[in-house]
Amino acid sequence: MTDKVLIIGAGGQIGTELLERLNQIHGPSNVIAADLNSSSAFANNPYEKLDILDKEALYNVIKKHQINQVYLLAALLSATAEKNPMFGWQLNMDGLFNILNLAKEKIIDKVYWPSSIAVFGPTTPKLNTPQYTVMEPSTVYGISKQAGERWCEYYFNKYNVDVRSLRYPGLIGWKSAPGGGTTDYAVHIFHHALESGNYECFLSEDTTLPMMYMPDAIKATVDIMHAPSENVKIRSSYNLAGFSFSPKEIAAEIKKHIPNFEITYKSDFRQNIADSWPQSIDDLSASQDWGWKPDYDLNQMIKDMLLNLRKIKS
Ligand code: NAD
Ligand code: AKB
């Protein structure tokens, strides 16, 4: 049977790039883009205007297109959720339940739902954070992701729901803009370096965080969704690592390519969020269970970002 895939939140930072990749795998007519608003990125795909919180509309879209796989990307990210905690909780949890319950009823048969390094908190070991460790998230976003992970595992164990998940670090890409996260600075810095030659960072210079280049995040997403079911041994969510850096370190690297680039620092409320997260991640389980290995290190990511952003800005 041909897979019919629905991406909910297809217009976001990840959705835009995941859509491209899933088009290559399944063919654009089999990949349905859903979001609150349309986007030029959906030009080749069927599009559905959909609010994930509208259960009836969701059911109708799934029936209309005979969807069997859902990638659920709609969520409020860390910084936005902190400004509106109750709505962040509602969107992130009810959206997930709406999809998990369709999978429980066997209306769909496979679900992808991303978690985040935000499941960890101030009491988690910061270096090489293990797969299994203390998890006391201090943000509403992190609490929603941790609860979501528990529910994913519960639905797998209780109802045999084939749900797969990754704890993404901060994602960096040139094709799409980030929306409302704490790690967004790591994308903004490139645009500012090329456009004005200076950037005021909302995190302090030594705030080290785990990050990943978007092509690796897309590869991991596709790989875990295509791994044999028995290889996906963790049904909460897998740790995933790329590389780590602080604003000072990435600025120094960018300066090697753009010598006049200057960075200044003015921390805001996102500093507290970043300070509660790990600095580096141990992703041994993902590599052992389904062969995960990133393609990009920090220097390759920087070169590729600058090359592509220069092209689209010229
Ligand atoms: P994003 O904010 O860029 O995109 C989310 C998309 O969802 C947007 O296009 C938005 O319009 C859509 N959306 C919002 N509310 C909706 C609703 N009610 N119904 C339908 N669509 C709705 O987010 P992203 O960076 O692409 O992240 C996608 C997922 O990956 C989220 O669950 C996020 O927590 C997770 N994640 C992202 C990162 C990252 O660095 N980008 C890291 C860790 C985890
Ligand atoms: C955010 O900063 O909120 C996201 C994430 C790491 O989950 N990029």
C-alpha cells in the first residue's frame, strides 16, 4: 500500500524541510501539508488549512486523504510557551492526544512526534546528558514534552500505537525561519552577520547548548520512521546529538568567514530557559538501535549555512 502522509505544522522551521524530503520519498501527491495558514512551500502538495485542536476537522482530513502516517509538528516552542503557559500546555498536549487517539483507534498506523532537549532541567547532568537521567524540566514547554513522552510510551505499551520520537537539540537551517525557541539565536546570527555585520544576542556569551544542522535532523526523522519496528526500542523519545557551542564560540567561527562581524550580548528571559538545559547530549541508544550518525560537524554546518545564505541573499 502506498503511504499517505500528513504533516501537521508543515509551514514551520522543520515542516518546510521535512516536506521536501518526504516529497522525494513518497511523491508530492502522497504528502499532505496541513497548517493554520498556507505557504509557498506547499506549492506542489495538497494543502489543508487545519487547526490540530479541531478534532472533527482533523478526522475529516485524515479520512478525505486516507492518511496512514502523521508527522505532528504543530506546537508552541519554549520562549512562546513561557509567555502563554496555559495555551502552550493545551496546544502541545491536546494536539498530541488528538493524534494518539486516532492511532489507538487504528485510523492511522504510524505517528512521528518530536520531543526536545527541553525535557531536561536544572537538576539533570549537563555534560553528555544520558538517555535515562533526572528529568525535572522547569519550563512549560519542557513539562509538555516530558508528559508527551510518557504518553507516547504509554500508548505504545497499552494500545500498540506505533509512535516514534526524537529529542531534537536546537536546529539550524537556511531554508526556513525558526519560531519562538530559545535556540533561535543560532539561526538569526547568520542572517545578521551577512546583512548588517553585527548581532545582539539574547543569551550570554558562554551559554553552551546542544545544536544540530537541519539536514541531519531531517535524516534522523526519516531514519527512525523507516526503521524496523523492533529496532525502535525506546518509545518515549531518543536523545539525539550533533554538536555544541556557545554564542562566543559560534561568533568566533563566523568571524573567520566574515572578519568584520561583531557580536554584543543582552540576555533576556530566554537566558533562564537556556541555563536549565544540557550542554551536550549522549545519543548512544539512537546509534545502537537504528544506526544514527550525524553527517555535519560545526565547521561543515557553518560553511554550508554561509554558502547557501549568500546565494539566496545575493
Ligand atoms: P515552528 O514554530 O517553526 O512550526 C510550527 C508550525 O505549526 C507552524 O507553521 C505553525 O503555524 C503550526 N501550528 C501552530 N499551531 C497550530 C495548530 N493549532 N494547528 C496546526 N498547525 C499549527 O516549530 P518547529 O521548529 O518546526 O518545531 C516543530 C516541532 O519540533 C515542535 O514540536 C517543536 O517542539 C519540535 N522541536 C523543534 C526544535 C527546533 O529547534 N526547531 C527543537 C526541538 C523540538
Ligand atoms: C527551543 O529552543 O524551544 C527549541 C528546542 C530546543 O526545543 N529549539
